Amino acid sequence: MFRSLVGASACAACLAPLPHSAPPVQPPPPVAIRTMSFQQLTESEQTAIVARALSPLLDAIADVEGGSQSLNAANRGRAGDTPGGCFSVLGRNCTDMTVGEVIQAQRWSIFAVGAYQFVPCTLKSLIAKSGFNAARRFDKVTQQELAVLNIKYMRPQVWAYVLGEPVSAYRAALEMAKEWASVGHPSDNRSYYAGGRGGNKAKISTSFVSQTLRDVRGTLSRPQVIR
């Protein structure tokens, strides 16, 4: 009798379902990391790195140049003539459009556009020279990268300075003041375009511009990690 009970118990134990165990968690695949000098990177990679490094300065310029509409700012040929920005003219925000669509709209409806007030000939030229993807949405990242390309192609001395080439800090700051009226002239902090050089002080101090450019100049001299 004793053996019978033991046997039955053992049999029941054999038939009991095994406890469920979750499959082992697989580690995520490793992220490919490249370490390269700045000069070895593609233009697209260079532009993205410089845009991130210059973002405090680019944000300051956007706040002044773009005004209350910022990324969606627009005019039809005269500053302040379109307080409602892109939406008031096109029925949609520029940030909801691609770069190509913005360029098309500049043919008929709007002139300067976005946080950095790109005029038609400049925007078309930047796309043609760089091969920038015109299918990208005209959002903050895109506008910042286009502003960097604007510096590279329209103000090459600034680009040379941030790359560590023998260009003076004064010259780099002066070129920035020539590009954006909101940036102060390095000699007296007034806008380069203040009538007769006697106008009001610019909204963005030349010391801030120079310090940001100097910081970026040091950053780009180091190896760049690309993920």
C-alpha cells in the first residue's frame, strides 16, 4: 500500500507542467561608432555637427530675425509686412512644408522666410551648392542646418574660422554682423546696417557671438564621434 501511494505521487509529479520560463533577453545590437576628424566627414555630417555646436547663437539669431513667428516667419518684400507669417499667406505653416515647397512658394507668394529670413535666391543657391535634401521638412533642425550652410557658402571666412584656419576672431564676428543685422558689429556692437553706422545697438552682442564661435572652433579641432 505504501509503495502504491509513493508511485502515484511520483507519477503525478512527472505529469505536472513545468514552470514557465521567459526566453533570455537578447542584448541590443551594438551601435556602430566612428571616430573621424572633422575634415573626413561628409558635408551633411559636418553641417549637423556645426548646427548643434552653434545652436545657442542660432537660437538667439532666430529669436530676433524671425520675431514672434520665428520658424514660420515670412514677408512679401518688406520687413514686418506679414505679421501672420506663412500661415496668413499660404494657409499652412512653413514648418509643415518641405524645403522644396517653400522654394516653390517663394516664386509667387512670399519672399524672406523662416527664422533666418532666407530670401529666394539664397535658399535656392544653398540647395544647389550643397545638394541639401529639398524633401526635408522645413522644421527647426532643417532651418538651423541651412543657416550653417549659409555661413559656409555666403560667409566663408566664418566657416574657415570655426575650422581653425588663420582667420581673426574680429573678421569672423564682422562677417556674422554683415549676414544678420541683429548681430553686433565687433567695433561698437551696433548693427552693421544701422544707417550711417549711427543707429541703435544690435540685439545680439558681439561678445556673445565671438565667444560662441571661439568655443566651436575648439570643438571642431577634436576627433568627432559619429553614431
